[in-house]
Amino acid sequence: MRIDSVRDLKQRLNSELLSGLSRDRPVRAPHRPSVSPAEQVALGILPRSPNDFLLAVRLLDRAFIDSPQFERILRLSSNEVDIEYTGPFFAQLGGGTSTTPSFSFQDRSRPLLIGSSIGSSLACTGTLGCFLRHPDIPSPLLLSNNHVLANFGAHLQGHPILQPGSRDNGIHPTDVVATLHDSIPISFTIGATNPVDAAVAQLLPGTPHDSSSLQTAGCSLQGLLHWNDSEELSGIPVMKLGRTSALTRGVVSAVSLSTFISAGSHGSYYLNNLIQIRSDSGEPFTRPGDSGSVSFSHDGFAVSLHVAGTSPEPGIPSHSLGNPLQTVLKHFPQTALLV
């Protein structure tokens, strides 16, 4: 398909799926069977060649293939689809101990490091993604997810941010390194779509930080990877540094995905503008606690802000979702990557 055709088809199908959601009930509780086809599938785009594109169909629930909506997708796309089972996606807070004994991102780090443990409360421990600068703000900003720094909007501007996060024995006030500055709202309302899952916190004056070192990655952060169309990101090999799984590698396997993310007791929220990253090894690309990590190219250019991942299943590759960082920064006007 041509790019405009697959974009129009994806938008049409997503609108149809979302319109089928009942508006008199909350989005499904986590760990419960899916109750709507819209909660069983993620739709995106996968380039087949520079001028030919497939509709990426990612199955969160294998039961979707027995639905009339699946048959309609195949019919309207003339079978020009790339179908893959991923399982459901979860916001990846908390988590266990580091999987990399040689260097732990769960320790107290001064200076603050990209990839280190950070959080706003006991339930919200994730990863410090990177640092930003703003011309009107004297201290640097640190970037992570809304669900890491703002607890899905429960925390207000000025809320203390700890490094390490509380899950990693960070304590208040000793380990307070920043305060919440801004977060992009997340809506759990039926039918609501969310553009990104992101928040920034302002470092306390004098807090030491290293905005370019990528520990164990063999390179340093060089800047932001710029693109004109998100389809340009497909197939790019990437790495990431995360609080739990430290350095991992993968490849961008689909772009422009829209899907539901399970958020524990909060329910689920619908996110747009996602890229899918598939692990290129037998180990997951991300694990619980890696929320907020930034993926970057092998030469050190930042690609995406990690949002959610799948739970390991035997014989099924790990999959992760992130918002393209170029898109994220547009929601924080005048900010730029600090390197």
C-alpha cells in the first residue's frame, strides 16, 4: 500500500474499534480477559519497501483472530498485513533486582546518570531517561514517564523526585534530587486517546548530573535522532539503559502503533504515536522498572521514550513500546535534549 493509504486505513479501523467500546464501563481491569476487540489488537505501520507499506497487526489476545473485526481488517487491507502475536502491554514500574551484576542502575548515583533508578513514590519507581534544557529554567530537567514521575497525574507540580526510587531504598528528604515540573495528562476515559506518556522534573540547584554518559553502552549520547516521517524509524537497531535490565539491544519492528496499555489498579489507557521494539536476543528488551528509559541508536542518537512492555512468554520474543522522542519533546515547548 502507499503510505497515505495505509495511514487512512489504520485511522479508519482504529476509529471503528474504539467506537465499539461501551461507554458505561471502565476500561478492563488488568489481568482480566479482554472484553472488547479494541483491547485485543494494536494497529500500526511497517514499511515493506521505500514506497510500499503494510498494516502492522499486533495481537494482544489470540482470540482476536476469531472476531469479525479481524476478518474486516484482512478484507479492507487486501491481506497486505504483517501479523504478529505480542501479548498485552504493561506499564513497567517497580521490578526486581538488576539483571546486570557488573553495573547496577538501582544504586544511588551522584552524578545522576542516564538509566538510573528514579521515582516519585513507592509505587512509582522507574528509569531516568535523559536530561533536557529550557531557556527560561535555570536547572536542567530530567525526562521520564508520567506514570514514573507523576503517578498518572496524582502528583502535582513541586512533588519531590527521588534517586534512587523508593523501591530501591531511596528516602525522603536525603535522596530528593528534583521536583515535578510538568506532565502530559493521561486520561483513562473510554474513547480518550493519549499522545504520549511523559513528564519532566527540575533538578534541585547544584545537583550533579552527567547528561551524556551511557554506561556500558560503548558510546555517549550525541543528540536527538531527527526524522520527517516516523516510518523512517522502522528497522533501526537500538539500545537502551534501564533501571532493571540495564543495557539491552533490539530493533524497531513497527511504527505509528495505537493500543491500550495496562496500568495496574488504574485500569488501561489508550496511547498513540508508539514505536514497537523487538529484542534481538532471547532476553527481554525491557523489564518492570525500565519505564522511562530512552532508546538510542548505536552511534548515540536518542530515538524513543519507553512506555510499556510485554510479559515473557515461552517461545515469544519480548516486545516494547515507546513514544518517539522527537514527538515527546514537542509536548514540552522550547525544551531540547541536553548532551
